[in-house]
Amino acid sequence: MSDHLTVVDHPLVQHKLTIMRDRDTPTAVFRQLLREISQLLAYEVTRGLPMTTKRIDTPMQAMDAPTLDGKKLALISILRAGNGLLDGVLELIPSARVGFVGLYRDEETLQPVEYYFKVPEALEDRLVIAVDPMLATGNSSAAAIDRLKAAGATNIRFLCLLAAPEGIARMKVAHPDVPIVTAAVDDQLNDIGYIVPGLGDAGDRMFGTK
Ligand code: URA
């Protein structure tokens, strides 16, 4: 994957995203749609994975059939909203290893503060896909990627649902080697760091908190 930014403007993704944006969409529907979209986005973010072949017998004859190569990939959820994307992606890639980076955003400084870090071993040998639905300021995403690189990751992709231009720009400066896959790029951030038009607080919408 070479482009820094991929926007998945597939009709199914855009249709589901519109329902998720609607403030009247209930928590259970929001969660289900996030699961469905995450699988469509996972299809894009895993494009170009290294392949090899293995010898198999079909009922008709032997063949060298394509199969994924290399170590199991690592999915890293940036807590807590990342878990909403993680579940769907894991359904599609059940053998993936899973890690968590816990960051919360200081509401005054908008800077990320780390409270949890647990990742699979041998990150340096794996494709690492970091997931977080909202790429807003980019501060916590960039900090999470810093931590993953410090833990050995060299081949990282970032999957989100919505991105702000500010977050994309921040990631491009901090981590130009990390391709971003998203369903949409919105207009801007508001003065408290929320994406507009956006969908509100993704964690609150998926977990029914306020
Ligand atoms: N996090 C969210 O959940 N929503 C935003 O709009 C920005 C950050």
C-alpha cells in the first residue's frame, strides 16, 4: 500500500456511514453498522498483503493455490473506541494477533495521555493495523503509532472511520510511512477538537455512554 490516504467511497460504506452520523440512530444500530463497515474497510486496508502459494488437491486436480504469507498480522485497538472497529476486522481475520493502546485525550490540552499498552510479540515481523474510528487532531493516533514503532513495529497501517483534514496532515508529518484508510474525510475540527459534521463521540455512540 503506497498512497498515504485511501478514502473508501464505496456505496455500501457511504450509506451505512450516513445512518451512523444521524443523531437519532440508536446505540445498537450504530454498533452493528460499525461492525459491518469495519469489515468493508478491512478489505481495503489489507489490500496487497504478501502472498505465497501452497499445494492443495481440489476434487479435480492438484494446484498451487494462493494463500497469505508471513507472520500473523497484528491488530491494535486504540482504546476505547478502537474496539468498535476491532470486532468486525477480527471476524474477517480471525487469526490476527491483538493488542491495545490506552490513550485518553486531556480535554484541555487535547494531548494524549497513555494508561495502557499491551501488544503481541515480534511486532517487527508483522503487518500492524492500528484501528481508531475518529482521526481528529491526530495527536493520539500519532502518539499510538510512536509507541508501536518504539515497540518494534516497522510496517504499520492506520484504519479509521472518519478523518479530519487536520488529523491527516498531522499524521502525514509525524508518520508519512503509515498509510491511512478511512470511509470519509470531513470538513474540519470544531474548537473542542470534534470532527464536523462528524458523528459525535464515537465511544459514547457505540457504548451508549454520555
Ligand atoms: N473523537 C470522537 O469520538 N469524535 C470526534 O469527533 C473527535 C474525536
